Amino acid sequence: MNANAAPSDNRVLLSTTLHHLDLNNNTCTAATISAGNSDLVIYLDELLHEISAKPQYRAYELSSSTTEFATSLSGFYQAQSLAPTGVEALAARLLRIELQTDSKYGHLNPSGTHIRKGSFLQYMYHEKSLCHYLGVKVDHHAFIDETDLRKRIGLGQTQKNFKACRVTFDANGTPQDALIFDTNPRPSVYWWREFWELRQLRSDQHNTETAIRGVIKCLNPIKKTAPTDYTHLRNAAITAFKQNGSLDFSIFVDNIFTNYQPVEQSLLQSLPKIVQKIKDLPTTNKFDSQFTLVPASVPFKRMNIAVSEEISLSYNEDLANLEDKIWSSKTIDGRDVVVIRATEAADRFKFKPWTEHGS
């Protein structure tokens, strides 16, 4: 059942197991991982690398030291291998939990099933002088075998839909925080709560507020040197955080910052460093990189800008398409002006044609 593989990226694989879960037939079948099956060994190594490098995760902790998972982890660490009793118990537990979940929620899916058939992989490995456990459920996909042109079901080589749980042991063998990875926008509750028996370390409220505060702090240095860019990026970030739904922080960063073309040319040199600092925020500021947004937890409500000693401009900080509603321009005689697209209050001020010169 166990198989050793060559180290990859300073990672030493101690043990790997594979079980196929079939909800239709209520079976959990252990698969033999042979060193001679190079395709499978390569697939397992690639999957381990992909998950280890994945920046999207949410942190949890063991709800108790006496749960089935916690007990299995203790045995795995002591043996420095995936002990058969523990891996079989966890695989059987996953099948049981998935059957219960499918029975409860399957009717909500048009196909009549909530959970797809798949394989459950478990790894023990050393990396960066620490020992890690990784459990992965990979959904099966249909494909046409080019040899006999028949439809088959199996592990997808390029398209991988998975859920994963990684636990790192400290130098004394004590399990630390559990990281949950999920290719779905929101981690499946049955996966982290019912199966692994974990509890969340951080609330969605904490993640929302801590993340957006960190982003705005990273932008503050360009407030005076690139005010136009600062206003645009700040508003775009806050607008994204005031939406309902899930947020993947790395995708958020790419969408708003990575490919942004600055108005102020001097920002071209410093922007990559700012973007990298924002990307590092989940680690430096301790929030999850995947969470459900709580718009009410965003502390930024209105932006107030003094446009002169006598006049201030105020607008909601989640103003979509800001540049189409408020922008700067020059009059025909060269005076700087701020233009507001007014659909309701234009008749409260004196009308001046754009060709009119001021006094």
C-alpha cells in the first residue's frame, strides 16, 4: 500500500496511499501503488507539488486531541509512515461522511448527487526540516480512451478538482494548524467540519477587515506621489471587498493590481514591489487567502477630499466605475477642474458652457 518516491523540490516522500471511493456501490477500495507504475507515481508527485504551491487556503485547528483524525496523526508521526490501521479508518470515514452528505443534499443537484466519485490520497513527507501529512480527495472525470475509444472514468491529468487538508508537525511531533485547500470558491463544510473535525481559526469578519486594512496600508505610500492611481486602486479594492460572496485573495490581487497600468509613470518602477507586498499579506497580517466576504466589516465608508479651502467632495468608497462619475479636466483657458456626473443636482448650480472663460 505504501510507496516511496524520489524527492522533489527538497521534499522527501515517506509514504503514500490511495483509495477509490464509490458512493453508488458503497465501497472503499485500496489501490496498490507500484513503483513500476511511473504514470501514477508522476501524477501523485505532481499533485503533491501543485497543492503545496497553492496560495489559496484557509487555516483551521483540530477540535480535539481525541478525534479519529488526531489519533491517526499521532500514530503516523510516531511511525514516520502511514500506518495501515489509520489510513483505512480515515478512508472508510470519508466514504461514510460523503454518503451522509450526499443523502442530505443530493436532491439539490440536478444530477441527483451532491458528491462526485473520486479517489482519496494520503501522503506523509518531509519538507524544510518538518514532517507533514496531506489528505486529498480528487474527483474522477470521464474521458475517452484513445486505445479503444470507450468512455472511462478516472483521475484527470490536466483538470484536477480536489479538496485537501495539510497538517504540519512541530519539532516535538505536535500537530499545528490544519490548512484546507479547495478548488471550489468556498471550502466544503462536510470536508473540514464533519470529516476532519476541525474548527475555523479566523472568522470571515476578521479576514475581511484585516485583509482590506492591509491592502489600503500598502497603498498609502503612493497617496501623494501618485494620487490619481491611489484613488483608483483604493476605490477598486474597497469595491471588491463590499461585494457578497467568496473571495480568493490571489485572484483579487491579480484582477486589481498585477496588470494595472499606472497613470503616473514613476509608479511603473515601484508598483511591482507594492503588488508583492500585497500578495504576502495573508502571511504577514495573518488572515486566510480564501474566505466569505462580510461587507459590513469593511471599515471604509466614505471618502472625503478637500478640493479647495471652501469645498470638499464626498462619495461612497464602493463607487463602481468611479472614473465615469468623477474625473478631472481643464477648462478652455487652462484651469484645473473636477467634473461630477450629476443626474439629480445639476439644476442647483449655475450652468456654464465648456467654452466659457472664467473671470
